[in-house]
Amino acid sequence: MSKGKNKHTDENLQEVEHALTSTEQFFEKNQKIITYIFGVGVIIAIAFLAFHRYYKIPREKKAQSQMFVAEEYFQKDSFNLALNGDGNYPGFLDILDEYGSTKSGHLARYYTGIAYLHLGQYEQAIEYLNDFSTDDPLLGPIAKGATGDAYAELGNNDKAVSRYMDAANMNDNDFSTPIYLMKAGNLYETMGKYDDALKVTKQLRKSTRKATRVGRLINTLPALKSWQKNKQISFR
């Protein structure tokens, strides 16, 4: 029994030694290639860190500082100046051209879309807002809802109501959700789609009971329920 165990142990040791020998031979045979691959990996890592530290971060900071004045004009509803600049400081369009790859440059897409919306240039608003994306729980729905506003102004009610519903369902909260459910409900009613208007109103009452903004629309629920009888309701 003891001899059998010793034999089995010796065989295992031989297998381990063989494996180690094979590994050593592999490294000796491919030493130049392995060294080259490792060296390339180190160079790539250093290049990435240098790019991030000496190029990307400084550009991000510069984009933020350049956009400050444009944001001030935007807050004052001076949308032309916000878009095109004032001759001394760049507008959002200039920032997009120069710093479009930065976080601030991406945010400039949102500002540009909203500015065009206020200026009545709805197709441009849709273009820039569609290019904007964010994980922000409020900014995302607002951008999507603004796209709905632009489509509504262009008379494309189907796309408008679709964007309103997307905005309402992006992040259930007491701020943006009731606003865009209300807009969707009003538009459904304008389009004569009363069944859809009723569904939206039920969703509104179920998900946003605490929101004071929804009171006017909530009160229309009995009228919506009676629509099947008289076909006459109004959200307004």
C-alpha cells in the first residue's frame, strides 16, 4: 500500500516537473515576443495616462470656463447670444465645434437644442436634442420632453406624444413625470384618442398622487370615464 502511494506521488512530481520544464522552454523560446508584448502594453498604458492627464483634463477645464458666459446668456433668455457668442466669448455652437468630445461639449448639445426650441427653430432643436444623452434623472426626461415640444410645434403629434410618454417613463418622479403625462394626456385628447387619454390619466393618478401639479388633470378622470357615453371631454 505504501509503495503504491509513493509511486503515485512520484508520478505526480514528474508531471509537475514536466509542466514546469515545458513552461520554461516556452518562455525561453518566446522570450523576445513576450518582452515585446509586455513593453507595448506598458507604452500604451503610459500613453493613455498621459493623454488623460495632459490633454483630456485640461480641455475639459477649458471647455467649462469657455461655456460659463454662454450659460449666463441662456439663463437670461438671450438665446441668440447663448448660441453664437457675443464677440468676446464663444457661444454653444463654437463650444461644440471646439470641445464637442468633452463632457461640457456634450452638455452644450442640450443647451443648443433648448435654445433653438425657444427661438422657434424646431427642426434644429430636434437635431441637437436627439444627439444628446445623459444618465441624469431629471435632465434626461426634460431633454426628451423638449423634443416632444418641438414635434408638437411642427404638427407631428404622433411623435410628440411618443416623446412625452418616453420622458414620463424615463424616471418616475414628482417633477417631470406629471408634467409629461399631462402633456401626453392633453395631446391625446386633442387628437381624439380618448382611450389613450384615459390610460394616461389613470397612470398619472396611480404614480404621482403627491404631485400638486396633477390636480387639474386628475379632476378630469370622471369626465374621461363618461366619454364612452357622450364623446365630449376637455382637459383644459
